[in-house]
Amino acid sequence: MKKAIGIILVLATVIACCFAFAACNKETTGIEDGVLNVATNCYFEPFEYLDESGNPTGIDMDIAAALAKELGLTCKIKDMAFDSVVGSVASGQQDIAMAGLTVTNERKQSVDFTQTYFSSSQVVIAKNGSAILDVVAASDSEEDINSAIASIEAALKGKRIGVQNGTTGYAYVSGDSDDYEGIGATAVGYESGVLAVQALKNGTVDYVIIDAVPASKLVAAIEGIAASTVVLTGEDYAFAVKKGNTELLNKINKAMDKLIADGTIETIFSKYGLSSGLGE
Ligand code: GLN
């Protein structure tokens, strides 16, 4: 009897190990089951947002579909809070983050980034008539741009700034371990840019700071607010995979090379009224 139990235990262990190995195997390449699991946050128009029927759409979503097609995979989008996106990929729950995600040194500690595909910046959104909107760079020279940034940062000091949780906008305001010193203002976190803008309109925060292109969409859609033309940061968007998953990273980079070369990426950007800048 004891011997039989022993054999059963050994068998059970072997079976458990096989499952563990299979699970690990999925984690290292992320694509064995034929599904590219994409982590995003659908409140970042035009990169990802929900269409009238509630389906994820936008530049990143179109690129996700094109990448999956190129790799012979089915694309499955998981809409989640933005501050869970990087963690879900770092933990292996999702294969790839596609979320207008800025490359940062802090994030590089837990994920690996693909090649970059868009340049972005943080900008201020303020109520119409706010003096901060009068600050403009006198020219494109570095000196004039830096002096405009200094004026904006002086105006932001000590103020309450609405930002989206987990974003570089948040880090720019409050500082982080690697990339941003902070600007001596209070970051007030919201689940989305729209909620941050509502807080601006009802006076809970003094300004909102968010990426420039989503800022332009917000000010076009919501009355009574405008975006500053002064670009406060220099950022690049890329997709992120689990740290060490070089197989998936290389596949995505190779597929991106092809989609850039054959014009697919530029066609996607122009569908949303933008240029990727990748051909320049
Ligand atoms: N680009 C910003 C970041 O990576 C914001 C992204 C977003 O809100 N989807 O933090």
C-alpha cells in the first residue's frame, strides 16, 4: 500500500512538473497558444479608446492587429487600469503592453522595450483664459524652449496637478527613482485623462498634465479648456514585453521593421490624422 502511495506521489510530482514546465514555457515566449495577449488602457485617444460599440480601437490597437497577423497569432486585447499595464506584462499575465507607453529607465527594470514608434511630450491643460496658456516659446531654439519650460514650471510650483495614475505625467510632477526630479507640485492621480480634466473644470485641481496628442483630443472634445503649446518632456513610445523574453521581443521588432518598410504603420497613423515620424 505504502509503495502504491509512493508511486502515485512520484507520478503526481512528474505531472505537476510537466504542467509547471509548460506554464514556464508559455512565459518565456508568450505565444505558444497562438494568442498575442495585449495589455492596454482604453482611455488614451487616439492610441487606444473605445469605439461607439465599446470595442477597443486606435493606433496601438490597429498595430496590435497588424503585428498579430504578421506573426500568425490571434490578438486578444485586455483593457485595464493604466497603472496595471506594465505589471501585467512583467508578471507574465499578458504578453505585450501597447498603451502609448513611454520608454523609461524605471520601467526598464521590469520589462524590455521594443523599438520606439512615436515621439511624445507632456503638456499642460488649463482652463480657457489661464495665464499659463500665454507662455509660448519665442522660437524653436533650445534656449527659447528652455526658457518657456522654466516659466511654465515656475507657474506650476505648489499647485495641484491632475494626472493619470502610473503615467510619466505623474512622474514628471512628483518625481520618480530614475527619470524625473519632480517640479515641486502636488500630483493628484485619476484613472483617466477625462477624469483629470473633469477635476480641472470643477476646480479640484489647478491644471492637468498629460501626453500632447491625447491632450489635443481632450481639449477638442471638452469645452472651456485649452492645451499649452510648450512641450515639457521628450518621450518615446514603444511596446513592452516581459524582461528577458528576447524571443518575443525579436519577433515583434522584426515584424515592426516589415510593417514600417511596407507602409502599414504610416497608413495606420494617417488614419488617425497623425504621422509616425518613422519615415523621416
Ligand atoms: N505615455 C505616458 C506613459 O507612458 C502615458 C500613457 C497612457 O496614459 N496610456 O506613462
